Amino acid sequence: MKKSIGDNMIPKDWGLERGLELIKKAGFDGIELWLGDVPWFQMATTDAQVRELRRKVESAGLVVSNVSTGLHWASPLSARDPAIRAQAARIVERQIETATLLGTDAILVVAGLVTEEVPYNEVYQRCVEALKPLGEKAARAGVKIGCENCNSEQRFLLSPREFAQFLNDINSSAVGLHLDVGNIHDTGFAEQWIEIHGPRITRIHLKDVLKHRGRSGDQSVYTNLFLGDNNWPAIRAAMTKVGYDGWLIAEMEARYRYAPDQQFYDTAQAMDRLISGRF
Amino acid sequence: MDMTRREFLGYSAGGLSVMGFRLPTSTPAAPVAWKLNKWRAFGISEECMIPESRRGYDAVIPEERRRFDPSDTGDAVRCCSLVILPSLLFLTPPFAELFTGCMNRGTTVIVESGAGFTSHRTFRRHRRELREGLQISVAAPVDLWSKGSTAPYVEYTWPRRAKVRDFSRVVPPGEQPGEIIAWAGDLPVAFKRRVGAGTLIYLGSPLGPALWAGDVEARRWLFAVALAA
């Protein structure tokens, strides 16, 4: 297994080059690039600039683990407005294009967003319909679309079996699950998601979760690895059972208040413990 | 939904009868009289403004009862008892004449506005073509959710009561002759009026997406219109 961390974790005032240096020094193998979250990787970033981005990553001794984005929270594939939906599809297409340019084979997509206004049945069908052609595009590019389980935030696809049905309905080998083991909260257990989805898992996001906080308060439900309620030995065992040997990507919501670089070292070491199974 | 088995069978049988299906029976079915006995969803444009609306009608209307070919303006449309224009955006004069002729002969035409999410410029053309073509007056789109949470339903009062999810944007009917048949809160959303021997039904909130999402109430409402046509 290889370790990665998002470029959106790089302290704002550090810049990309210094951030890459830190990520490498902390012991990571790769970097997750967040389209739209950081100044160096936007929708308007040209192909030439993306190639230059790849050169910088590789010069630092890293590779790109995957291309993620948070842009679908504002522009979901499930929007009723056709113009927003078209923009959402364009974001996925750009992710596929840039993944190819960056030499990676996986992207993260937040597939749909259930709201008071846009109900579940609509979101489900719209996402399936949108992801079928996008899956074909991804397959042609040799890229896999990983739909992230943002269970509580999306209020969508809350159980692993329902998620499996969703993927069955899309019926594309290029569309799978980008599993976030911290996002399951109190609606289930990450290790069970791993067992059910096995080979359909494209990438795994790592963070821990404080289940007792819930999502209704003003405190973050997420925390650093081993501080929360995830059953890490069970998660590690499930990875072994299904033969997952891919990228593990750290995704921390809260940053260290002081010595922000220390979070990278601590996280990398915790991931090493997880990978080696030494609890 | 609180639909009894009896109601379900009644509406299903009614809907299927209108569509010309043979119903389960111990005696041979009588030949179907085709004159004004078909109903069709008819797309003027291949590019629907709200594609899920057309798909909704696709989902509930049997294949032989729907036609989306824009070139099919002949007898196939003229002999229908019910014609549906899903998420309509533009209505050119030849189509307006065609549908007016249909209504004069007794057809019910459902005009479902697809202009809720369009630009101001596109909406102005939509409004003008509806006014000039079918004498339908519409007001500017209303975003039902712009002021936060609301009861997300359109309440139909004719031909049966039905509660169907709104579709965020409504193109309300303006002041004109006819009977209001649906409301979103206190906002009128749909009306009907006689045109010749037929009926014009205008829907300012698209029904198709609710059909597409599997809303039983929406389907029952549509079948009730088909029975009334």
C-alpha cells in the first residue's frame, strides 16, 4: 500500500513547492490533487500548466495518487437546473482529462446531493444517468471514477448494500467506490463497507471519526487517525481480506493549530502503523 | 401512498384501457376504436429543456402510445384524445395551429412549461410563443425555494386531488380565462380551459420529473386526465 495526502492540506501560506517538499520529507509516496480547492489546480488551469504541475510533483519524488474535487458540492450531478448539471459533468470530464495528464488512473466524485428541495429518488436516477456516459468516457481514458461515500453530508447512499446497487445500476467497470472510512459516522462500520465492495474500491480516504459528536453540533466530527472511534484493526484486516493494496489517502478536516507541518509527520507515521498492522 | 388495492386496479385498468391495451378478461376483447382513442406524449424538439420530464412520460406511457418524432405532425397526432408536450420551450406557428386544430376536434392538450430554468431572454420567447400560439399567458418563473424551506408540493384539484413534488421553479399562469387546477401554496400553477370541443391544460410546474421519480400520485393524476379526455 502507498501513502498519499491532499494538496489542500498544505498550509495556505506555504505554496506548492514547499508543500511538496514537506509531503516527501514526511514519508508520503504521493499527493492527491484537489481540483478547484487550491490556486495551482483550477478548472481554468490549462493542460500545459497541468503538465508543469506533474513535473513539479515528480521532481519532488512523488506521484499523483488521484484527482479529487469539492466542486460538486456547489454543482452536483443531481441538480435540477440543467445548466448546473452540465457544469457538474464538465467538472468530471476535466478530472478525467487531468488525471490522464497527471499520470494517475483515479478520480473522486461526490455523486449526488439529497436536499429538502431535491428528493432522493430524483438524485438517485439523475446520478445514475449522468454517470453512465461519464463512465464510458473514463473507461476510454483508462481512468476509474470513484464515487465517494459522503454518507451524512450527502444524505445519499447510506448503506453499503445500497451503494452496491447504485454501482450495479450504473453498470460500468470504470465507476466504483472511493471509500472514506471516516464518513460512515454512526450509520455503519467501515470494515463492512470494505468487505462488501472489495475490488470496486478505487481509493481509500483515511480519517478518524468521533461518533458521539454527530453532525448536528458545531464541532467537527472528524479527527486524526487513532483518536476516534473507527475500529482500525478491523479496517486493516478487511483490507487484507479483500486484497486491497492500493492508495491510502489521508484527509484531515481539522489542521494543527500550531506547527502545521507536524500533522504531516504524525499522519504519515500513523498510516505506517496502520499499513504494518502494528496496533 | 394511501392507495388501496381496489383503487390501484381501478386506475391501472382505466389507464390501460385508454391506451388501448387488452385487459385480462374471460371473453375475447372487443376491437379497439382508434378514433380519438389514443394518447401520446409528443415532443416538439429532440432537445428537451428538462430531459427527465420526457423520460417521466416515457416511463409511464407504453411505447406504442408515445411519439417524440418532431416530424410526426400528421394523422398520428390528429386522432389522439390526449397530447402531451413535455417541458415545452418553444412553439412555432405550425405546431400551434396543429394543436389548436386538435383541440377544436376534441383533443386534450397538456402544455408543460420547460422554461423554469431558462435565461430571461429564452423565457421571453417562450412567453411570446405561448401567448401568440395558444393564447396562454404566463408570468415570470418563480423560485419556490428562494426563501428557504417550504412545503415541497403542488396540490392538484382537478380531475382528482393529487399532491406532487414541486420542481423548484414554477412558471405560473397569468390572468386569463380558465380554471386554476393546481397550486403551490397560494401560487396558481396550472389551469385548464375549453378550446373548441377539446381542452387545454397548462402545467407551470413540470409533472414529468415526478413521473420519472416514480411518484404514484403523479401517475394517477395523469391517468385521470387521460380518462377525462
